Amino acid sequence: MIRQTLLIGLMILFLTAQAGWAADGAKLYAEKCAACHGAKGEGGPTGPALKGNPFITRGKPVDIKKVLLEGRQGPDKKYPNIPVGMPKGLVSDAEADALVKHMQGDLQK
């Protein structure tokens, strides 16, 4: 009985701790994206607007995640009026998932 109680307690602790480990898309956006794309996704001289951008609002999460992970440089660069391309390797796989969720959700409000 004590073992079962201890096991259940550890499972609850693990499951609740895991929620705290999940990447926070809003925080990541502020730290890694806002400098180029604007605090509210409005865009700027070094990054296109993400708020209202059809690629974000109607795009597939997997396609957005690919850009976050692989960037857009050279021939893949999409916005000719912006002098720099999207760099690759700025976020991990889990962080990219959190950013996509934030960019398609709260950032669009």
C-alpha cells in the first residue's frame, strides 16, 4: 500500500512538473523573434510582419516549423525588400512547435 501511494505521488509530481517544462511560445517569441518581426508581429526593417501574414494564418504548422528550423536564405529567401534572410538553427524542435502555436494563436489576436 505504501509503495502504491508513493508511486502515485511520484507520477503526479512528474506529470505536473512536465507541464512546467513545456516551451512557452510567447516567451520564446519575445526572446528570439520580436527583434526582427516586432513585439506584436507587426514586422520591421529586418523581418516581415507575422500578424495577418497568410503563411502564418492559413499555413500548415509543419511548413511554418520547417522555416523556423531551416531558415530561408539565398534562393529560398522570400522577401526581397528585407536585407537579411531568416537564419536557421535559432530554436530547437520543441521550441519551434511552441512558436508555431503562439504565432498562429495569440500573436494573431
